[in-house]
Amino acid sequence: MNEANILTNDPAIRVLQDARRALEALGVPCVLAPMALPQGMTISLHVGGTVQEATAARVAAVIGGASAHETVAGKKFEAELAEALADDTIAKAAYKPLS
């Protein structure tokens, strides 16, 4: 596992908690969900139009996260991760801020 644990990064956690509180103040359902993956700890802010939608996103993430630990599914997870990282790199290179 990665040495850096996002859950011990207090400033980052505060930003997520503040975002959750701000969205909830607007009546937007949110769920903060930590997860242990083979690549390290993560935390996600799931936002939905309803509590069911936000919770469904968390459950979907948990199911996907569980597959990352499985032998066969974990290999697919690794391949999808590599593809997503490559896509992100391409998107960031092409991104131009709005003026």
C-alpha cells in the first residue's frame, strides 16, 4: 500500500467536509466514503439528487473497490486504471481554461 494516507491529510479532509456541509445546506444529499484499495486509501464525496442516488454511488464504489482486491477482477481493474490515468493525462494536456 502507498505510504501517503489521505485520511491523515487534515486540510484535505476539512475541504471535503466543508464541501459536504455546503452542499447539504443547499439540500443536496452527500456521502463521504473512505475506501482501502490496493493502491492506497481514498475518500470520495458522492453527491446525488436524492439520498438514494448518493448512497447508490457509494455502494457502486464499494462494489468496484472490492473487485480491485480480487485476482481476476483486480487485473481488469489495473488495466482500467492505467487507461483512465492515460485519458486524464491527455485531457489535462488538451484543457484550456475558460477566459
